[in-house]
Amino acid sequence: MAYQNLISEIKENILYVTINREKALNALNKDTLTELADVIAFANKTEQVRGVILTGAGEKAFVAGADIKEFSGYNGKQGEDLAKRGQDLVFNAIENSSKPFIAAINGFALGGGLELAMACHMRIASDNAKLGLPEVTLGLIPGYGGTQRLTQLVGKGKAIEMITTATMVTASDAEKIGLVNDVVPQADLISKAEEILNVIKQRAPLAISAAIKSVIAAVNNSDGYLTEIKEFGKCFETADFKEGVSAFVEKRKANFTGK
């Protein structure tokens, strides 16, 4: 897959996606969002990918925000269209993916960058990371799901505080409030994400997909309990369920095929 603003490669069933605009601190412009939409769709449709690690080029920034110059002259309708298209094709597409996405946050994750990280299923931050939603300093609010996902992750009070003050938090504080899963030295960032995905890769792929779908239903104003019931039932129809039970009874390691 050849992109102008992304580097992507598959190794051992993990898709590595690096936003490669280091001089612009990996800011999200239209072209980058279009390419992200494409690589997300690819990840979802290929059996070769079991999980995705998303990061930014260099050591300064995961993504330092959106490319403000691109939308500085927009009117209200154009602003709505910008938010809707980005949410539908990129941010919601990540959250609703059947494959686990891990954001490896190296440095600044601000505005659209933090929104991108929050759309991922898990977040690992380097110890020098800074995270925040500074949109109100521009007379805006987060438009790529930030008001919703930050509230889900850290609670209403902390979300309102972070958004209305536009204050950045450190990696260690982000871990304390549940915004990131783990904090590691920058040199260990990708290996920590790989460690998690390598464990997930040993589990039943269809069960992983069902689990993600059920958890996301819990936070997206849908009937999470009903989703769980239906997905639980579907698992009984899979070859992986039969293999998992057989392996348990026979006291051996399961060989899941995603069928």
C-alpha cells in the first residue's frame, strides 16, 4: 500500500500505520484523513491483519492536531460536513472495527490527534507524551468525537475541565484518569503495543470481534446487553468455539482459524 502521508506495513499479522508528516507534527489534513480511511477499510476486510498499531513519525508528536489552515474559511455547513465525513470514514470506522486498534502515542496528541487516539480501542503513551483538546482556544469545540469519547473515558467532570480549559495533561496524569492504558519509555512504545497484540493474536478472532462490538455497544447509547446476548450466541456457531472447548478438554493449546 503506497501512500503520500502514511507508512503502512504488515508484519506477523500486525498492520503498522505511521502518520508520516513529521515536519508538520503529523497534523491531520484532508489527504491524510483520506488515506487513513483507506487503510482502515483495508484492515477490516483482510484476514491477514489481526490488529493495528497506529503512531506518528518522529519523537515529537503522535498527531499535534488538524491542519487549521484548510478549514479556517469554512462556514457552518462546511464545518458540519467536515466533522461528519471525518467521524464516519475515520474515527467511527476505527472504533467500530472488528480488529483491535492500539494508538502508540509518541509525544503530543492534541485536538484531532487525541480524538484519533481515543477512537482506538487502547492507548499506550510514551512518558514524554502530552495530551489535550485545545479547540476552544480557536473558538471551536472538538468535532471528531472528542466531547463524547473523552467523557466516556474520564467522566463528565474531568472531560468538561479538560475541554473548557484546553489544558494539556502529562502521560502519567493521563494514565491516572484512565485516558491511556499504559505509560512506557519512548523506546519501548511499539514493543509494548506489540506485546498486547501478540497476546490477542493467540485468542479466537471471531470472539475478539464479538467482544469489541459488545463493549462499544455499552458506550454508544445502544442496548449493550442485547448486543452481548446476540454475539454470545453467534460464538456457539463457530469452529473456533468447538476448537476452544476441545483444546480445553484435551489440555492443549487451541489452534484458532477465525472460522
